[in-house]
Amino acid sequence: MEDNNTIKAVHYKIINGKIRYSSKQYYWHIPKKLRLSNIQKGDIVLVKAKNEEARVIVVDVFREDIETTGKRYKSVIEKVNSRVNFDELKAEKAEAQAAHMAKVMADKATKAAKREAMEKQRAEQSIAKAAKKAAKEKAKAEASNKVK
């Protein structure tokens, strides 16, 4: 664990008492002085992000040979004491997505039913209009036959 020098993490927000995290993952370098703090998956750490400090949830901790890869990451500032159960978060997110998809599918079904009803109404109106036109033409033809 101590030789891990890189974390993969996601930004998060607390909305209505629940933790919501972004799907985009970022990487940060763990400085030598923090490697002994035993940062693990699910920990919340303070990192440098853009021009400010941000708290992120650790998704993965691993060793990356920076000398060979040539990659440079911003640094982890400190480990925050709270810990998050990532599996529960994933389950909550999956449930929320399933509920959203169910709602979307129900909305689509409702829209399809409305569209079908409107098409049926238009067809009935078209038939009624055609019948009315045919009746007018028939009446006109009969009137012209009486004149002759």
C-alpha cells in the first residue's frame, strides 16, 4: 500500500443528504509524506483542482512509474477522515438511473398513446370531410340533373 503514488478519483456533491458523484474520473499524485496515511478506495481526500482545493472520492489507488510514463498530475493535499462505501453509492446511482429510465419509458408510452389518438382523430376528421364533400358533390350533381 505504501508504494502507491497515484489515485483515481471523482468529484462529488451532497444533494438532499445523498452523495452524488460525477462520472468523469481524474488522477492525482500522492506526495511521499501522504503515502503513509494509507489512502484507500472510498476515502475522501482534499486535492488541488483547477485554481482551488476540492474534496474527491477515491476510486482507485495504484503505483504508476512516473519516470517512464512521463505523466504529471496535481497533488493530493490531505486525507479527510470520512470514508464512503462506493458499492452503496453505485447501487444508489443504478437505482436512480433505473427509476429515471422507467419514467422516460412511461413518458414515451404516454406520448405514443397521445400521438396515436391524435392520428385516429385526424383520420376520422378526414373521413368525415371526404364524406361531406362527396355529399355536396352528389347534391350538386342531382341539382344539375333536375335543371336539365
